[in-house]
Amino acid sequence: MEIKEAQEIIHRFYGERDRERGIWKNLVWLGEELGELYKAVRENKGIEEEIADVFAWLLSVANVLHIDVEEAFRKKYLRAEGPPM
């Protein structure tokens, strides 16, 4: 699966709710999921699930802001001269 495809899935299933919730509440959810990822890593359990949750909420935030995550990543990290330092 490509990032664009994942972003479209999140948009299709959660886009309306994400827009209604607004950017700030979506960012709070992203932060909460990031906290859960910290805890999962610390406890060494449920890490994959929490990574998936963080990724999904990041896609939600990007969708609300009308940012193509794959394109943003490509612009920043796949430049001819290599990744930024």
C-alpha cells in the first residue's frame, strides 16, 4: 500500500468527522496517540498497534489541512542531493 492510498482510506472513513472535529482537536488526538506509543515502547507491548494509530491520526491531521503526506515526504526527503541534515 502506498501512503496516498492509506491517506485516502482515512479520508473516506473519517474525513467528515475529522473536519467537524477541527484541526486542534485532531492534533490533541494525535498527541494522545503519540503518548500511547511512548508507553507501548516503554512497556514493550502493543507497539505496532500504536504506530498504526499515530500514523492514522497524522493522516487525519494532514487531510484536514489538505496536505498530501506522500508528496510532502517526497519533497523533503527524496531530493536529488539526498535527505536534509
